[in-house]
Amino acid sequence: MHATLEVPVDCASAGRLAGPFADRLEACDDLPSEGWSPRWDLVRQLAADTGIHVVAMLRPRIPGAMAELVPEAFRTTPALLEACLREADEAARAGARSVALSLLTADAHVDTDAC
């Protein structure tokens, strides 16, 4: 069995350092805060510089977005779902091969319909 190593990175230099050891790079922004959606220029640069599978972590900074990592911060709302769909398209255009996101129901379970 082969384990997959996915390394979160929030800058191109981290991607270049992790690249030789990673199967995938998870592009995000502001890792010290547990991350937000990446800048699309970072996704483009990682895809071009490393040739490694780039995953764009989607956590949109929309009005009312909570920085605190609590279930309410990931509750699916029409605005959050719309932002995730828009960012998934942007991520694909920037060269991401996949996205990672967390959308939860009101009772804090995975919102499989939204995901």
C-alpha cells in the first residue's frame, strides 16, 4: 500500500522545498490561521514550478467568514456555497488538479449534497 503525502504550503518557496518529498501540494493562504483559499498566482506558480499535483484548499474569505475553527465557520450557506463554486472554477483555471473543502450541515455533519 502506498501512502500519499500531501503537504500544505502557503508560498512558492515552501512548495519548492516540499516538492521532492510530496505526492501533492495543498495550496492555501495564511497557514498560521489554519489557512484560507490560496492566491491563484500561487497555484499557477506551484503547478508550473513543481509539476506536482496541486490541491487548492477552499476556505473563502467572504463577508461574515469566521476565522475561528468552529463548526459554525464551515456551515453551508448560499453565500459560502456560491463562493466555493466560484473558487473551484478559479482553482481549475489556475492549474489546480483538485480542491479540498469543508462544508457542514447545521448539525455539524459533512454536507454531502453541497460537497
